[in-house]
Amino acid sequence: MILIWMICILLSGGILCWLTAQRLPLLAKWIALLTVIADMLIACWLFRVYEAFPDNTSWFINYQANWIPSVGISFHVALDGFSHLLLLLTFFLGILSVLCSWKEVREKTGFYFFCLLWSLAGISGVFIAMDLFLFYFCWEIMLIPMFFLIVIWGDARRRYAAYKFFIFTQVGSLLMLLAILALYFIHGRQTGNYTFDYFGLLHTVTDGATAKWIMLGFLFAFAIKLPVVPFHNWLPDAHSEAPTAGSLLLAGLLLKTGAYGIIRFVLPFFPEASVSIAPWMIFLGVTGIIYGALLAFSQTDLKRLIAYTSVSHMGFVLVGIFSFSNIAMQGVVMQILTHGISTGALFVMAGMLKERLHTRDITQMGGLWTSMPALGGVAILFTMASAGLPALGNFIAEFFILLGAFAGNPVFSVIATLGLILSALYSLRMLQKVFMGQQTVTVPVKDISTREFIIMAALSISIVILGLFPQPVIDTVRHLSTIHPSIHE
Amino acid sequence: MSSIHAHTVLIVAAILFVLGLAGALIRRNVIFMLLSIEIMLNAAGLAFVVAGARWQQPDGQIMYLFILAMAAAEVSVALALVLQIHHQHKTLDIEQLKELKD
Amino acid sequence: MEQYLYLIPALPLIGFLVLSLAGKYLSRNFIAGIGAGSVCVSALITIILGVRFLQSPPGTVYTQLLWHWFLTGHLSADLSLRIDALSLIFICIITFIGALIHIYSIAFMRNDRDYARFFASMNLFVCAMLLLVMADNLVLLYLGWEGVGLCSYLLIGFWYETPANYRAANKAFVITRIGDTAMIIGLFLIFKELGTLYIPDILIQSTQHFNSGSATITLIALLLLSGGIGKSAQLPLQTWLPDAMAGPSPVSALIHAATMVTAGVYLISRMHTIFELSPLAMHVTAVIGAVTLFMAGCSAMVQTDIKRVLAYSTISQIGYMFLAMGVGAWSAAIFHFFTHAFFKALLFLAAGAVIETLHHEHNIFKMGGLRKEMPVIYYTFTIGAAALAALPLVTAGFFSKDQILWYAWSAGGGHPALWALALSGAFITAFYSTRLILVVFWGDMKTTPGHLPSGIMTVPLIILAFFSIAGGWIEWPHNLLHISLFSEQVQQVLPVTQLKPHLPEEIVFQLIAVVVSLFGIYTGYALYYRQSELMTLWRQSANVMTVRNFLLNGWRFDQLYDTLLVRPFLFITRINKSDVTDKLYTGIADIHLQLNKLFSFFQNGSLRWYVAGVLIGILFIITLQLLL
Amino acid sequence: MPLLFYISSVIAILATIMVITRYSPVHALLYLVVSFLAIAVIFLSLGAPFAAALEVIIYAGAIMVLFLFVTMMLNLGKQTALQEKEWLQPKVWIGPSLMAFALLAEMIILLLRPESVAMPFAVVTPRQVSMSLYGEYIIAVELVGFLMMTGIVGAAHIGKHKKKNLHRFLQT
């Protein structure tokens, strides 16, 4: 029940923001902030529930209510360690996204925060939904407010970016809907019990070819969201045109729903089919790592550059998932968390620069370290995180993934490791173009304000803590090794 | 003295129809297009009448009558439109009128 | 004592945190106090630790577990520190020389705008370097390894406003990253084969798990070697080090001479069991070392920038260490690291003082006549150069280099060709050391000196000069005095050097080495002080100048990599800037737009078009009817 | 009778050709009247006197007069003729004409396919027509009545000059 409250708080907070914003925009901002903080507190409080489940293997909370019983749709939400981590990430980045839109959004404040909170609600719904219909429902809920965020508060090419984002994801979603329905009917015909329930459908027996096609339907949706390389084109446009909070949510959370979907649905539903497609997925993942890095190197638009680094980093996630290794799976979870933080931080940084310089073009920047020493320091921290420097969270993630993948696929793992060199190349180029050299910007730029300092400090501390004390995360998702029969040490 | 063959008349009707069609295609003036449409309608009427004559039935002529009525109604409305168009746009060029469609 | 181990890296880390977070609110004196003080306290703790260690029985190992880093399945790594004799030597050098260089920097960087940033980066470097050598598992070692890379990047590009500086920084980071990546692949392979990344376990298990010379162990050894090559600027990844001289002189002294660049030496000697199991990897190490020392030495002979001379000389001296390790003379390699750290740090610091005094003049041919003007610097620099040139018996460099030359022939992996290269390297070293002294300090004055360096800068020089002479006396060739304090300690950890049977007398080799280095000094004297006609003749000869330019550009490795790697990479990324796969999707969109245009062309509102369309349709249908 | 048919057919075709090629609307109208009259004669020769009479009265009489009135109201004179001349370039009419001829050729081929039947000459009297019209076709007649009425109303509505919105001070 507490899970539903979390979503309801977000939804009603969003409506409240919309209603109050016309009279009191400031109050709307505070409502939004407090709403997400309240959810964050609830999510933290959930740690207490763990104490009842010391073995970390089962579902902590499992709540089911009838919704549309005649077709087997129920309001079924459940929480395990993996979902809980993602919820924490969602609310953490949610707080930061509210904070970083504090000054950026000047028009239609109410509707902005409405979209932001509803999108967050959709995302948290995705992470806890245990009914495929509910899952699809939340999947769409997070998509549409995000579309509005881009199309109303975005940059110059926002319409193009928003439509591209919408069409790409919608194509994937519809295929997933088809796959869900196929699974529903196959299961219903076999057992006579028509249900959308996750646990009910979990042991549906499908023959090889059917399973393969249904799996591809799911995989396609998640691959577009992740994004896997040939389907990544929406991402640079959407990320670069979205407002800062939009980029933060997109990079930090929306991409993670793809990874979450693969781990939560594709692997357990289709154990054999997912093994048979694994080499291709690893290949695509490695391609993504290298290709995203190459593209990131050549970009001149700061947010676009960061967006392509996301493509590269998400390649690691794909490699990790499909190498069916326990270590790699822990690495994937780490990568999901740390990429959300580090790339989110880079986007926030890009947003701060844009606020000051009114450009995203790195060829027009340079030498900013002189006037913004603090932001420069933070930028070094997060570019280095992005380049996989040890002691920061991303290193643990990439190290685990590559190490886990190495046992089964040494060649691909080695090629993926070469991505580390490329990540150094693009990270350093970005640092150099923005912060080094003679200062070219003539307008006076201020270093970070207190509000920005809070955002950056929260992100920095969390990335360092994840790098030095990853063990709690690893323990929380230990049970993921049982999610697929082929996962080995 | 031989009698008239049905297809001879039909060919005449076809020729007239095609001429009307060609007229509708090549002229840009709305008045001429209307005239061409009249020619086509007339040709169709001719074909009906031939058919009626062929089977010694009155139906052909009845159809012709309907066509006639339809043509009269159509012409009255069309000409009213022509008047209005000329009044507003000072042209009867169909190509120019097309540009004004929005 | 063990429970205080963590203080050694933690103090510089605290210094870093304080300076980086609160640096802009602190006064310069306070910054200097924190920056230098933290390292000095670390050095003190290290000295106490070292004294304790010498008193304890042989084979003592200090360990301290800070916390469990991660544990998943078989894979576990802890943040735990481990000190044995080998680590201790490195820690001593790092903290002791580090402390001296920090003290020197207090004065050297006094007028810099980013005083706090400098000390913060230096402290972080010391911390990372200490973690590197104190790590008990390879993941923690890699953490330190990358950490020193980051600090090296930050400090090379310290004056980030000049393009050459940040380019050098980028180059250094990327090239060492290439080596690091090979190394981490080596880590994966080790884990796959042995299932552990704990260094003592690896050393024990590898002998049980692998046959000597098996392909896997060779591959592991070569991958680790690649990591070492990148960090230690050996062939073929040496090109970053000369450019790295763009950083401030204390940075060059600390990072690019004394400590970080020798991390490769540490890694290889730390993983010595793996290398010993793979003769091929040992040979490769030796050959790389020998070739590097020769090539870098040749380049050092013709450089005109004082710091670049020293940089090439550093590459060359690390080449000696690699050569020594490759032939199996582990303790000789570590001993050379030990002495080299003193005299090369000394040379860099003295060079920094000279450059500072001469208003940032780097070209040695615009210096000269400084012997009278700055006597302290002159004498200390001369001592350093003499040690570099291996002036017999009085300098530390002689004792270490003499060992290496002897083992290059006589040790288990030795070979006359390696010895010949090392010997010619010794000649070259002596030659360019002399050249440096003569051109910089003798002759006529070409640039008027500014303010002379203060006491804070000269005292570390004097201390280092003392160690550049006395540091060698703890290890004498056994046919002279038979003092082997150093190798006794090292051999607690590293294997004893095995000699070949039926060798000539060692004294012959020693005499040859002495003669060669003295001859090198004389040649330098003849060519550069007496201004012989040979020199003027060479200056006019086109061929000689071609060779000179070739060597000046570091055997044109930069141009080679530029053509082979950098340009193709830039080309690929440039042409693909707008993402070729995007064409697929814009293509789909374009097709739809075209179709839309096509259909809206027919739907153009022209009545005549519609009639024509109807006509065509009728024609089509009737034709069909006629044909079918 | 056939002779009458052939002669009037030729006249009808020629007159129609003249209609679609004239530049002046009035000329075209007059040729069209000729064409309609010729078709009326064809009807007569086919034994449809009622149709022939309607052709003359309504087509040639009423409808064409309507056209004539409009032409006169719009004052389409030399200006229009010149414009038409300008428009009627070969490149404009050759394509459609060829297509039209192709259609004609195909239609003729189709028409000639079945065995030709000679028609007996018999007059379908107006009486027969009327009986049938008000017998089985009564519904259609009523529908035509609706059509005519909507035509009248529509024409009256559309043809009405819309009043311009003038300010009351400017109204005379």
C-alpha cells in the first residue's frame, strides 16, 4: 500500500502545483520539492522493511488490488532490492531535477512541475509495477509528460527532438504492447486463466519460435529506451533539446527503465530465447560502446556530446546483462546508478553553463576554469567518473561488467575495454574545450550559487560513496543472480 | 435505304463526349469548361436516347429528360458561382482560382 | 605501528580535501603549511616505520585492513594496505622526496594564482602514489595507478591557459590510458585464470597454476608490461613524457622523474613471479629497456630545452631499470630507481631554479656563465649530473648503473647485445650530462639572472645532493667493499639475481664502464667547452643536421603516431560527426515526406488535373479490359 | 432518314470542335447552339421527337441563353479572347488531346466488337414517354423536382450580391 501512496503523492502533488502556480509560482516550486522529498523519505523509510527479510532474496512488499478483474488486470505492485534502489535513484534525481529547474523555468511553471512530477510518478510506477498492463500504463505515463517537457520548455529544435523522441519510443511501446498481448493470450489459452500478472505469466510455456518473437517485441521497446546502437538516434536530439531537468530525467532515469525492463522481464520470461540472442546483444552493446564514444568525441554541442557518452555507457549495460554473469549483473546495477548520477551531473553542468553563456557550443567556450573554479573542479570529477576513474562509482560498474563478461566473451570484453581509452579521449576533449585555454567568453560569469552547490555536492558525494562503498548496493541486488538460470559466477 | 446502326450513333456520341472531355482538359476559362461539360452531358444523353431507340423503349428518353433536368440545375448553380467568382476575384482563370483555395 | 599505516596516504588525502574544498578562503602560508606539512608528517611516519621495519625480523609484512571494498561471488577487493620491503623503499622515496619537493614548491610557486590548487593536486598525487605502492590487491593498485594518472594530467596542464600545456596533459593521460587498458585486461585474465586479485595469492598461485612459459602467463605478463610501459614512458609509449615537461618544475621532479614514471618498475617487480614464469616476457622487457635507454639517450644529446634533456634522460634511466628487471636483476633495478629518484629530482629542481632565475628561459644555449652567479645551484646541479653520468665511486648513480651493466651481461637473462646497448647508453649519458653542465653554467653569460632562489628552495637541493652522493654507499659492488644493505632488504621480496656460469672477471666490466663514462665526459668537454672545429664542421653539414633534427624530434615517433593513429581517428570522427545511422531514420522520414509531396502534388486543387486523372484511370481500365 | 442522321452528325461534330477551339465565348456559345440543334435532328432521325423538342427548347433555348446572359453580364469581350488565345498553346492542348483520342480509339474499338445491329425505325411517342415517366419513374421525377428546387434556391443564394459592410455614414 505504501508504494501506491508514493505514486499518489507524486500525482496529486503535480495537480496541486498546476493549480497553485497561477497565483503563487514560488509555492508551486516548494510543493514540487516537498512532494519529491516526501517520497524520498518514504523510500528511505522502506529500509526498515528490509530488516524483516535478512536474506535479501524475496519481495519485500507485495500489494495487489483488483483493477479490471474481468480481463485479469490487477493493480499489482511489488518491491525488491533492485526496484528499491531504482526508486531511490528516481527520487534522488527527482529532487535534483526540481532544484535545477528552480530558476530555469519562467513560464507555465505550474504545468512544468505537473509534467515533471507525473513523469516521475510514471517512472516509479514502471519500477514497481508487477502487472504487465499496469507496467505498460506507467510506461506511457512517463513518456507523455516528458514529451511535453521537451516540446514546451526545450531549445530551438525542440519540436523535432520531441517528435523524434515520441515516435521512437512509441514504436517500441506498441511492439511491447503486442508482445504483452501475445503473452497474455498464449498463457490464457494454455491455462484458461487470463491474467496480466507478472508472477502468473512468469512460467508461461512457449515454444522456441514464438518465444523468440515475443521476446523481440519486449526487447525492441527496451532497446530503444536503453538505447542500443542502431536505435539510439532519438537520444542525442532529445537530450540536447530538453530543459536541464528533462535531460537529467532522460539520462538518469528513462534510459534505466530500458535496462530494468530487460532484467525484469526479458530474462525471466524468455530464458532460452534470451540465451540464444545473447551474442548479438553483446555485439550490439560493444558496438554501442565504441560507436557512442567515437560520436561523442566529434560533437561540438555540449549536451549532445554528453548524450553520446550515454550511448557508450549504456552499451556496457547491455554487455553486462547478456553475459549472464553474476559479477556483470551487479556491475549493471552499479552502472545504472552511477551513470544516472554522473551523466545527470554532467547535464546539470551543461545546463548551468547554458544559463550563463546562452550557448551549448563548446567551440565558443574555453578557459572557464579561471572564472568558475568550483564548477571546473566538479566537472573534472564527473568527466573522470565518466572516463571510469577508480574510486568513483562508474569504475566499479565498468570493472564488474568487463570482468564478468571476460570469462564468457573475452574478445568482446577486450574490445569493450578499448572503450575506456575512447572515453578518456572524449572526456578530456570536453574538459579542455570548456574549461581550459584562454577565456574566450566576454560576459562575466559567476561561479556556482548555493542552490547549484547543493545539487553538485549531493551528486559528488554520492558518486564517491558509490565508488568507495559499493558493498551495500551489491548486497541489495544479490538475488538478481537467480533471475535467469544461466547466470553463473 | 438502310437503317442506322446503333454503334454508328454511339460512335458519334463517343466522339462528342471525347471532344467535351478534351475541351474540359485544355481550357482554363471556367465558362469554357462549363460548356465542355454541357457537351459531355449531351453526348451521354445521346447515348441514352440511342439505347432507347434500339430497344423501342421510352426509358432512354426518360433518362435523357433527367440528364436535362440535372444539367439545367447544374448550369444555374454553376453560372451563379461564375458570377460570384468573377465578382470577387476579377478572373475566370481556373489556375488562378486554384491558388486561392486556402 | 600497523594501525597507523593508513595515516601515510590519509594525511596527503586530508591535505587535498582541505585545500580543494576550502582553498580559496585560506591564506598562502596556511596553504603551504597544509600542503607541505601533510606530506612531511607522512614522511616522518614513514621514517619511523622504516626504522621499525629494519629492526624487525626479515620477511616482516605490515598489513592494515581499512574496510571491505566489495565482495561479490569470488571477486573481492578490500581497501587494505600492505607493506613489505619493496613497498617500503617506494614509500620512503615518495614521501621523503615528495616532502622535499613540496617544501621547494612553497617558494617556487609562491607567486602563482592557483597556489591552493597546486598543493591540492600534489597532495592528491602523493596519496594516489602511496596507495599504488601500498595496495594489497590489484584493484586498489589500479586505483592508485589511475589516480596518479589523473594528478599527472592535472599538474601537466596546471597552467591550462596555454594550449601546449593542456595538449601535453591530454597526450599524457591518453597514452598512459592505453597502457592502463592493456593492464586492466591483464587483470581480467588473471582473475579468470586464478580467481583472485589479491597480490600475495596471485604470486603464490601462479607458480602452481601455470607452467613456465605457457601462453597464458606470457600474455598476462605482456599485458602487465604494457601497463608499465605506458606509465614509465618506455618504447613505444614514450612520447608523452618529453611533452609533459610543460608542467611546473616541481611536478616534473616529483611525478615525471622520481615517482610516477617508476610505477611501471614497481608493477613489474611486484608481479615478478608472473614475469619469471614467462621467459619471453622477460626478454621483451629487457629488449624494450635496452632499446629505450639507447634511443632516449640519443634524443637527450641534442635537445636544447633543459627540461626536455632531463625528460629524455629520465626515459633512458627507466630504460636501465627495465633492462635490469628483464635480465632478472631485480635488486639492481630497484636500486637504480632509488638512486635515480634522488639525482633526477635534484636535477629537475635545480633546473627549475635556473629557469625561474632566468625569467622562464628554457633554452640551454641562451643560458651560460651561471657558475659564479648561482654557486649553490651550480654545485648541486653538478652533483646531480655527475650522478647521472655515473662518475665512479663518488656518486650514487655509479653504484646502481654499474650493477646493471654487469648484470646485463652476466645475469640469467643477460646478453652481450644488451650489455653493448647499455654501455653505449652510459657513454651517451655521461656525454649529455657534461654538455648540460658546460652549456648552462660555464662559458659566457647570455641572460642576466633575476632574483636568486631563496633558502626554502636551496635547502631541499642540498639535501638531495647529499643523497645523490651518499645514497649509493649502502650498496657496493661485492668485489670492492661488499656492503649490500639495500639488496638484502630487497631480496626479502624479490628473487636473488642468478648469474650465468663461466663469466669473465667482474672487475673488467667495471673498468670498461668507468672508462666509457669518463670518455663520455671528456667528449662532452672537448666538444662543448673547447669549441672544437669538429662541432662547427658538424653544424654546417646537412646530413648531421638531419640526424640531429631526427633525434631532436624523438626519432619522429610523434609524427609516426600522428599519421598512423591520430589523423585516421580524427578523420573518422569528423566525417561521422552527424551520425551515419541517423541517415536511416531521416531517410525513412524523407521517404514519407517525398510521398507526401507526390500525393499533394496530385491533390493540388486543379480541376483539370482531376479530370486528367479520371481520364487516365478510364484509359487504364479500358486498356486492361482490351488486353485481358 | 440515315442521310439526315449522317449529315446532322457531321454538323454536330464539326460544331463541337469549333466550340472547344474558339477564343471568344460568344462564338463558342453560338457553335454550341448549332451543335445542339444538330443533335436535335439526330434525335428526330432516331425516332425520339420528344427528346428532340426538349433539346431545342431547353438546351439550345434556355440553358444556352443562360450562358449568353452570364457572358454578357460579365462583359467577356476582346480581352477574354486575347487571354484565351494566349492560353491555348499547343503544349497545353496536345497532351490532353492525345489522351482524349486514345480514349476515343479505345471506345470505338469496344463499340465495334459486338455484332452491329441495325435499328428499326420506330417512333417512341411522347405519350409513351409520359406514361412511363409518371408511372414507374414517378419517384425519380419527384427527386428531379427536389433537385431543380435546390438548384433554383442555390443559384438564387449564390448569385446574390453580398452587401458590403459599409459604415452607416458612408452609406448613401
